Amino acid sequence: MTSIEKVPFVVGLGGTLRADSSTERAVRYCLSSVERQGGTTRMFAGPDLDLPMYAPHSLDRTPAALELVKALRDADAVVVGSPGYHGAISGLVKNALDYIEDLREDPRVYLDNTPWGCISCAYGWQAAVGTLGQLRSIGHALRAWPTPLGVAINSADKIWSDTGELADGPVRDQLDMLANQVLTFARSSGATT
């Protein structure tokens, strides 16, 4: 019996309610790199993450929350990005991640054995690095496998060109490497169609 390698499906989520934030741009760049390397993607950003506060005692879910949970249920890997607000992940991103609790009774509990790529953006290294650490810890709590590389971006530096393109070579290289690690680990999970 032969098997066909599954094309990894990578879900990205992150950003702010401000359209085209630096965090959203970074996650979108990473997902475009995933696609260039042979994966498929789905992005949840800004308004997609503007969900009611997660309430574990209530099973009522908005259509947007159901769509996010379904995508995460189907994901072979996840790339999550957060701005560093006051040295921590944003409430918007944390609330979206809380919906993963809806996967607690799935055959794959939460994101068990799922590659988990992390990106943080903040105006300064302290908040960027602290936020990155929190994203990695959340991944561990969700039984995911944070990639060896996490990308912390100092938004005080000129990362983006005036036209919105990624202008910083080292950041570009790191986001491409993160995409590669997420795909490599997703493919090594042995999933076949």
C-alpha cells in the first residue's frame, strides 16, 4: 500500500485591530513563505480575531469563532503572532487562543504534536522578547511543539518599506526559516492522505 504525502495546512493568526499592523504583516509574510515552500495556508487577523470573550461554560459560538476553531482543528501547523503590549501578548490574540479550549475533547486534544511557530512585534526588544516567550509557553500548554526558532521583531527598527514590503534582510531570513521549520515538522508528523 502506498501513501501520498499530505500538503501541510498552516493556520496563521495574529495582528491587531489596526489593519496591516506590523504583526499582521510578519505573519502574512511567513504564511506566504509557507506557500512558496509547498504548504497551504489560512490567515486570521484583525477583525477575524475580534471575538466575544471566550466563555468555557457557554457553548454558544459566533460564526467567526466556529470558523477559527474549525481551521485550528484541521491545522497541521500554526503560526501565531502578537504585538507586545506592556510586555505581554495582546488581549485580542490571547482571547482567540482561548478558543482552542473547544478542542479539548477532540481525538487530537488541543494542538497535540502540532508545530507552533511564534512571532512577536514590539516597539523595543524587551517587550518583543518577553512576548515571544509567552507565546512559546502558551504553545507548550496547548501540547503543541514550538519551533526551535521564534522571531522577535523590534518595530522601532525600519522593518518595512514605505510601500509595505519587508525591507529588513535578517528579519526576512528569520521568517523564511520559521516557515521552513513549521513545514518540516508538519511533514515529519507522518500525515498522509
